[in-house]
Amino acid sequence: MRISYLGVYTNFMGTESQLREMATRKKAEHLKEHDFKSVGDNPLDKVPVSVRLPTHLAEYVRSQPNRNQWLIAAIAKQVEEEKQSRTAS
């Protein structure tokens, strides 16, 4: 059975029930701190948006102390600017 893990396809040598059990395991405690449910009053989408960046941009973004919130703020700012420019036209 071929499965995708973090975007990489691999052959899983096990039964379908073993695969289901793996998928439903409880998340390790140290990972729970990264379970973002909302930003302020805005609930987060269930599916993350993923993008590859040029190296210099990726390095800068990764250097941010709270990069998840930094990225949300940067995208929100760009969206607002585009909305304003469309209504001004």
C-alpha cells in the first residue's frame, strides 16, 4: 500500500487496520503546543496553505520568533492592500 507522509510517498508494509491505528494515535504532548485553533476571533482553516519560497525569503521567515502568526499577519496585510486597490479602481 502506498501512503503519503509529509508529501513523500512510501510503501507501507502493514494492514489497513494498522494504518488506521497509526492515523488515529494521540499526538505527543510536545506537539500539542503547535495545534493552532484560531488567531484572535478567527478560526483557522482545517487545511494548511503551503508554498515553496526562494531560499532568502524562507530563511527570513524561519528566523521570525513566531513565524505562524507573522505569516498570517503578512498575508492579511497583502489581502487588505489588494482589496483596497480593487475598490479604488
